[in-house]
Amino acid sequence: MARWGMVIDLDKCTGCQACSIACKSENNVPFGSPEENTRRITSYWHKVIAASEGEYPAVNIEMIPMPCMHCDNPPCVMVCPAKATYAREDGIVMQNFRRCIGCKYCIAACPYGVRNYNYKDQTEQEYNMPDLPPDRSVIGPWPYPHRSHGVVEKCTFCFHRIDAGLKEGKKIGVDVVPACVDACPTRARAFGDLDDTDSEVSRLLAARGSFVLREEKGTRPKVHYLSK
């Protein structure tokens, strides 16, 4: 069984946030109104944060993409009383919206802040996109497009792409990658099987120094960052 993971090269990342927009489109994450954007209550499953190092005037700003880390030891799974969040055999941490009761324990347990609470009612979240065509062709292919109010949402490594690719006999990490990897204009990301020594992610980790975020938490993330 594969163990899917991601490698992000911070030397190549420009912070353009194409990954965040691709994730929104692929996973049908609602676009907020201008008022909601002003109040910063819009939802993103994938974020790009700015981390500063040093003191003024010698300050270095580094852009760090933040998808779900899909930990090997996920605290969100441990605390969920409804078993709505779980880890698949291939390591992808999933969210079962039908079981989620919205208690937010998983949000509190996640040390990376990559889970989002859906505060909108389904009747209100008609995926507020400008000039939505009648055939709704802009809606992504994700198999569960509508989520009701009161559930927690998160990145799933675009599991629907992976599962469909495996059924079609395609090579994951080469022919099939998550939307954020596919959309990156600088090719700062690689996706594949961390246990396969011939995969691109394994070769990158072997060739260059890497780190994971908040290693001291013991969550063993499967998203690795290549050091500058």
C-alpha cells in the first residue's frame, strides 16, 4: 500500500496562491461575498502564510504553503468523538461529513490550523461565484459537492483524483497529482509515494535537506518542505 505525501520546494514557491484557488475550484469551496472577505471569514482548504525571520530592517519574508499535513499520527483522528475524521490505509486523513457533528475538537487538536468550520447553511452557500453559468460547469468534480452547515472541512490530497487514477491504471505522482500540484506555475511541488524509493518525492528528500512543520508535536506530517 502506498503512503502518499507531498514535497514543497520553498526556493521555487513565489507565494502566488494559485494552489489555494485551484483547491477552491477543485473541491467546491464556497467563495465568500465582499463583506465576508473584509471580515476574513471566507474558507480556504489550502493557505499560503507569510513567515518573517530576523529584525527590521534585515527581515526575510518566506511564503509557506499550508495544505493539510496528513499526519501519520494525526491528533484530529484521536479526539473526534463521532469518528468523522479518519485515516485511510494509504495515509490520507479524510473527513466524513455525514458523521461530523461540528464540535470542533479536531480544529482545536490540529497544530497546523488547516481545518475549516463550515458556518454557512446549505441553502446559503450556492458557491458564490460571479456569473455562474446555467450548466454549473465551473463546479469541480469532487464527489460530495455540497456540505451542510456545521461540519468541518479540510484538504484531502484530492483523493478523488488518486482513486480515479488508480482505477484507470495511471501512475500517481506523474499522470495524476492533486489540484494544488497541478496548478503550481513554478513546479514547486511534488506528490507521490513516500515509501517508493523511485518516486520523485523520495528522490527530492534524499537529495536535499528537508523539514516538517512543528516536528516537536510528534504528528509525523507527510508534507515535507525543502530547505532553502
